[in-house]
Amino acid sequence: MQQAVKPGPGDPRADFCAELEGYAVTGEATIALDRLCGALWNCRDPLPKLACKDAGAPEGSTYATAARRIKSLIKSS
């Protein structure tokens, strides 16, 4: 299993993790989160453990898996 990537400032993966944390707390998606889901739709990098928890995805999931899961939750709400 690949080790999770620790993205830096300005990286869409870092922005996604930050938006995901807010979504996990409030249950409300932002326009930024919706757009980041699209940007990371095919990203095969592993998602950090805490972000997997925030996304409700299994540990070791990719950004793409989390993005697709969150996008489907946004559409259904």
C-alpha cells in the first residue's frame, strides 16, 4: 500500500482535505468542495487517514474514491 501524500499549500489535495474537514463538522458542502471533487476525480494518490475518516471512506482510499463518494453525497442532499 502506498503511503498517503502530504500535500503542501496551494495543492488541490490540501484544499480538499481542509474542505472535507469542514464538511465532516457541518454536513454542508461548499462550492469549493464540489469543484475540488471534480479536480480530484481521477487522482490515485492515497488519502491521509484522517481525511478518509472525514469522507467516510475506508482507510487507504484514494482521493478519487473520496471525491466520488462526497460528490454523490452532495448530489443527493
